[in-house]
Amino acid sequence: MRQRFLRYPIQIPVLYKRLNQEEPAQPGTGWTEDLGEGGACLKLPTPLLMGCRLGLVIFAEPEVVEAEARVVWVRPGGQRTFYYHGVEFVQLSPPYYQSLLKTLAQG
């Protein structure tokens, strides 16, 4: 599957929370491996299911980007100590979209 948007190799801390679960999900932390207008590759400590919806907070100093995303692919990283997740943004409000564009311009 080809990406519609260019991705930039930007490593930024990210906070994520699974949205489609019955019980309240524990938030987790990870890093972006790359970032673009349409999504990101996240490096997370545990594998998530494909199709899983996430609430993301991307801490791009001085900007913060909050988005809702969907996991489109997962693959193990080195020694399975972390997992790469391809996510596409499904909801990004205009102010956060502007913050994302500023972050990409700096990257």
C-alpha cells in the first residue's frame, strides 16, 4: 500500500491510548519513527491490533498535535523489544493540523 503523503524521519515522543475497548485502556508511550500529513510510523513497546483506533498526543516542541489514528500495519522491531506501527490519521482538527504542518516544516 503506497502512502499518499510524504513522510519525514522525525523522532518525537508520543502518548497513545486505545479508543475501541470496553474497559478504559491504559495510556502508553512511544516514539514516532517518521511523520507526515496523513499518518506516522510509531515505535511502541507492545504490538497493537490492526484496525485498532488510537488517541495520540505527539509532543513536537513547541507544538503539540492531538489526533485520532487507525493502525494499518504492525511489524516487530529489534529482538521484539519494540514494534513498529503504521498509523493513518482519521481525525485531526484544523488547529492540530496547522501544528503538524509547522512540525514537518521544522523537521
